[in-house]
Amino acid sequence: METFDHWRTFADADLPPDLRAALAPAADAAARWHGDQTRPTGAPYTHHLLEALEAQVRGRGVTDTGVLAATLLHDVVEDTSATLADVERDFGADVAELVDWVTKPPVDGGRQAKRAAKAAYLRRLRDAPPRAILVKLADRLSNVQSLDVMPPDFQRRYHAETVTYIVPLAAGDPFYEPWFAQWSARYASLP
């Protein structure tokens, strides 16, 4: 199973010059909005965004700049002070729509309410346009690459969620379907 964690900075990204130029504003905005946020692994948040971008470009061969910009910006509305209006103003309606599809809505309430809302959000992705599904698949690919360093209860919950909701979204995709099949086999022993 190929891993995607080689691009630690946008400067590391092995991109053709025209694609680098087209994506630089999104990379800059993502870095600015996420600031000094870190992932649960302690890595800078931007590493996750670049892993997802690397999966899209090196793994899937995506050249659609809207999908790639949305891949870099997919968490800004959910995890920063950026709004969907900010994304639309700076990157257009197409990118904003893709980001909107993959943004979990805010939920008030306890753990049960949050889990129910997340399940509803993940079920809703079945109706997402194919380009938005690509963004979600790259996001989840990056997230599950480091599943083995997470606590066991998180591993089990996230594995079940991925197998139930995300793996079916990859069906028929020439890159994501086999990648997630290999990943699923690797983690098959989790209950």
C-alpha cells in the first residue's frame, strides 16, 4: 500500500509549474487559515492537506485545479475562522461548493448528537458529485494512513466509519478503490 507523506511543504510538492502556480494561492490560504494548528499526531495541520494533495496528484493523477484547490482547503470552514463565503470570494463558487460538500455541519449537543450528525453527514456524501467525492477520498486516505498511532478505541471507531461510509464511495475508482482495499485488508483485524 503506497503512502503519501512526502510533501511536507508546498515547496516539496512535485507539481508541474502551471499547476504549482494555479494552486499556490490555495496553499497559501490554507497555511494562513490553519496557522499553527497541529494534527493529533503532533504534525503541522498542513501536512494532512499536502498528503491529500499528493494522493490526488501522484496517486489518482488529478489535474482539475478546482478539485486540487478544494483538497488543500477542505478543512478551512470546519476547523478555522474561514467561512464558505471567504472561500467563494477568494477561490470561486466551484471550489466553495466542493469544500461545502466535505464540511461537517456544526452540531450543538453531547457525544451522541455529534456522532449522529457525523453519520448523517457521511451518508449525505453518497449524493455528492464525483469531484467532491474525490476530495473526501483524499482527505480520508490521509487520515487513515496514521491510524495505527491513534488510541485503540479511536482506531476501531474510525475503521468502522471508513469501511461503512468511505470505502463504498471509492467503488469503481481506478486508484482509490484498490488503495482502500489494501488498507482495509491491513486493518481487517480491528473489531
